[in-house]
Amino acid sequence: IISPLMIIGFKSFLLTTILVAMVSYTGVWRLYRMLVRYYPKLRGKLAIAVLFMPSCIFWGSGILKDTFTFAAMCWYIAALDSIFFLKKDRIPSWIAVILSVLVMVAMKPYIFMAIFPASILWLIYNRVARIRSSLVRLLAIPVGMALLVSISLFTLNSLGDKLDKFSLENALQTTVTTQRDMKRSEQYGSNYFDLGEIEPTWGSVMSKFPAATFAGLYRPSLLESNNVVMLLAALENTWLLLLSIQVLVRTRVWHLITLIRVNPLLQMCYLFAIGYAFMIGITTPNFGALVRFKIPLLPFMLSGLFITSHILDRRRDARGRKGRFSFQDFVNGDPDRPPDRPVRKVNA
């Protein structure tokens, strides 16, 4: 991937780095434009979530695997949206999907393992949520979930050879081996955290879900910072934690569950962010690597929080005016957003 850019950049490291950043930015920009199309009033906040997070800028713009996989993940989601919802540019979008999957599987298979089920849930439930009949929709949900599990397992099993040590058969042993390797104190000093002993069984791994997910989302904390890079990451994590607490308090948890249940985009954002946070938290007990590995989840977690807050604001305003409000109105984004495809006017 780098070779063509090095030729264009006359083998200059600086020019090649700039070209890599420019190429990767195209995917990030496409994801931003997609989210803004659903929620135009959140243009500024979504820019912070997708374009301006310090960790994403720092770790997602250099000549690193993270740069290419981050861009590929963004292209993957934006291209799926173009294929299934915008229903335009389908051939270029399918090419983008295929190339994005190849990049993720070749460089960091675990990113694809996290984003693929979340994206399939998004596509399936978006169709289910549009069903007007409550009874039919209720009957369609278990069918959709079964379809989600079947497609995910079939795809991940089919890619077993490509995923190598990250395949479903090897996932448990890889988790335990990686976790034990990366917390060796003689190599990393005090720059690591310990989740306790993990055995290669699903019960042992899942017992660490709360601690590992919290670590993937919100650590290192300010008290765990021992250098400038960790301090900056800790400030970012503290802001993310406070924002998450604010949303949980405002929704009283129950409203958050209700909102996620009816909103396919939020389902995808939170499922990927939490699932991916667990994956890196359980396998990466080293803060230096954790800060770099977590950049794919930041745009989705923050976008989910901003969208949730926005819908709650709309609910509060509607109640203040004693008007009608339903979470169901936000299934396809803001109810008053411009249509994706303008309606053709017919002259009488």
C-alpha cells in the first residue's frame, strides 16, 4: 500500500506521511458526511467525534497499520450506507466495501470481527424498524437476530484461514496468550494494568467483561498517567467518561435502552464501541498500546452519545411545548432532515 505513495512522494518520508494522511482522511470524511446526513443539526459535535479527536488525529494519520485500518473501517460503513440506504453509486461502493474488508482482515482482523456483526445488525434492524405493524415487527425481530448470528458466524468461519490466530477457533487461546505477554512487567514497567488471571474458557473471559470494557473505553485515568502522552489520553478519557455519565443520568438508563432498541444507527454505534472496547481491554493490558488500539471506537462511541443527547433535547423541547414525541420518529435520523433523494416534481 505504501509503495505507490512513496513513488508519488519521491521517497520522501515527510511527503509520504502527508499523502498517507490525505488518503486516510477520505474515509474519515465519508463517515462524517454520512452521520451528518442523518443528523444535520449535530454537524459541529459530529465533527468533534469523527474529525477532531486528538487520539484519532495522532495515531490515525501516520505511516502505521492503525491509519489504514481506521480509514478502511470508515469507508466500510459509509459504503454500506451508500449501497443499502442511499441506493446510489453501488458499484464503486461495493468496490470500497471489498477493499476495506481486505485491508482490515490483512492488517487487523479483530477490527473486522467487531465491526461486521454491528454493521449487519444495523442493516437488518433498519429494515425491521420500518415495518409499520407492531405485531409484524415483533415477529420479525427474532428472525432478524437469527439472521444476524447466522451471517456473522458463517462469514467469520469462512474467513478462518485469513483471520489466523484471530479466528473463532483460536480466539480464546489468542486472548489469553496476548494478555499474558503484554503485561510482562519487566518489559513494560508500570505502564500496564492487570485484570487478574484469565483461563482459555468463555466463562473466564466473559467474567472480565465489565472491567475489560471499562478499561477499553476509559483507561488510562488521570491517576494512571506517567508521561505526557498518557496524560493527554487520560484527559480525553476523562471527558468521554463524564459525557457517558451525563447521558446515563439524563436517560435514567431505561430511556437509553428504549432509544437504542428502536434506533438502528445507535445500535450499531454502541454495539461496536462496547464490543471492540471489550476485545482490546481483555487482550491489551498495556496503556501505551491501548491508547493506540482504541481509536476505531472513538467516533462511534462519541457519535452515539451526541445523538442520544440530541434526541433527549428534542424530547425535552416537545414536552415543554406539550407536543407529540416518540423515539420511533428518529429511526432514520432527525425527522425533519432533508430527504436522501429529492422527490421529482411533476408539472400538471
